[in-house]
Amino acid sequence: PLARTMTQAVIDLVVARHPRLSCQMNVWNSPVSEAAKKDEPFVAASRGEIEFLEAQLLQEQARLVVVEAADMVLPLPEELAVVCVPDRAAPYDAFLNRNGLIMDEMDPGSRVGVLSMRSRSQMQAKWPDLHFEILRGGVDRAMETHMRRTEMDGLVVPAAVTEHLGIQGIVVEIFAPEFILPGPGQGILAVIGRAGDSEARELLAGLHSDDTAIELETEQAFCRRMISDQDLPVGALARVAGGEVVITGATGSGSNRISVNGETGMALAVGSGLAQQILERGDSFADLLEADFPDGLPDEGDDEDAIILDEIEEDVDAAPAAEVGEDPDEMEHLKSLEDLAGIDETA
């Protein structure tokens, strides 16, 4: 439902500007099984579905595809390009509750569904008495879990999604980015087409927002350097103002934020530069480990863990310098860890 609604919204905007233009929405059955999608984080379309839609473009079975920017698979195939980025909707998180309660009014232990590690980490830090559970399988599945099966006491989704679905009436709270930092691409739709389709670009030119496109470019540059295709507790938001783009990012609870700014023509460097600064911080390294330890990092007092660490340290101390890291693959792995954690060779 969400994917169809977003696509229809763009069709309506195009037809409003070109009344004599005929548009048709093509609806395909998902090539990805529900079982395969249930553990994948996304908003409107899973990675497999996005790649399927791209294949339809390449095979000329469709002229354009509308996707939630947060779901885009980067980089795009060389033959494809983002031909239009409409004005950004509200890049905020919204809280849905059937009983009209805001987050501060929820009973301790209440279960709140979220769509990503990013929102779970930030919300858990602000409301430690509540239980935030990641709901995989996209907004449609999350809505069913909360509204129809009532398995959750509340649900956090992007505010723009509630506008697309027309369910603002059950939104009880919207969190400003100064309070909860949104995810990269949140609130942005991207229209993808074939790179050489100049006619499509011309028809969509009236919908295109240069500022939103720059914000998307900055946030995607951040993603390529920082997040890759993993679900990590990372938030970022870019804003264009006064000829500059400013992007703010953070890991974990979102309390230690970093902002980088630069000229709009340097969007790629600005986004990538923010990611580099975050990766060089030691506290960011611990936050990113949450992706591998969703139930929390091992207890420092765990005897078994301590024995393993002691053995590793003894092996490193006993090894001759010429033999340490002799395997090129091992050296590359160690180097990547150094880049990530900002540690030196002895560490």
C-alpha cells in the first residue's frame, strides 16, 4: 500500500503539470517472499524488490520508478539515474498510539515498535523504562502489527509515511530532529529512470527540487562511507540554506552529534567528511558494535570472555614482530579495524 500510494502521489503531481499526459501505474507481484522480507529493515520496498524494479527499468518494462530514498540500493546501475527529487516532506519521526498517549505517558514496560536500530537506540536512551522492538518487513507490516494485531502498544514511523497513508489522525507526537535525529533519506522520494531519458527529465523538471536533491546527495555520500547496506544505529540529516549544505550525524543515543558544512557544490565531500569524522571517534565504534550485539555488549566481568582476551594478548605479545600479520588478508582486516576505531597498531 505505501509503495503504491507514493507512486500515485508522483503521478498526480506530474499530471497536474501536464494535463494531456497519460500515466499508468504498473503493479507487479513482489518477487521476494514474505519469509525473506520479515527480517529485513526497510520502509516501503526491500532490497530485493528495489533491484527487481531496477531490472524492469533496464528491460524497458517501466519508464520510471518511485522509491523511498531511504530504501535505495547504492550505487545505482550505470544505466540508471535519479531523474527527479520532489520537495522533501517532513524528515521527522512520528509516534502512533491507539489510545492517544504520548511517549512520556506510556506505562513502564510498554512495547513500542520501531523500524531501525537508529530509532531504537535514540528512543531507548530517552525512555529507558519502555521496551523498543525493531519490526522488520517495512511500514505495511509494522502497521498491521500495531493496528490490526495490537501486538505493540505504540509505533514509531517516519512522519512522511503517515502523510502518504493519510493516517495523521493517529499520530500523537512528532519528534523534531534536534530531539530524535532521523535516518538518511527520510522524507525524500526519488524518481529513478534510465540515464539517457532526457524527455522524462524534462517532463519532471517542474517537480524537481534542487535543494532536496543536494540534501539527498549529501546524505547518500554519508551512507556510502558510513553505513553501507547494514542496519546500524546511525542518524543523519542534511539541510540546504544560504548556498551551503549542513549535515548533522550521530551514532547510538544521538547525544554526541557532529555537524559539517560546505558549499552546495561540495555535497559529496561534505557527506563523506562527516562520516569520516564520526568513524574516527572511539565512542562511535562502541555504538556501531550494537549491530553485532543487539542484546548488548558482553559483560566486562564475564570470566570466559576475560580468558579469551588474555589468550589473545599473550599470543600477540609472544609473536615475533616479523610474523604478526604476515597473512595479507589478516593485515587488510586489521587495517580496516584501525580505520574504523581510530586505534594505533599496538592496540
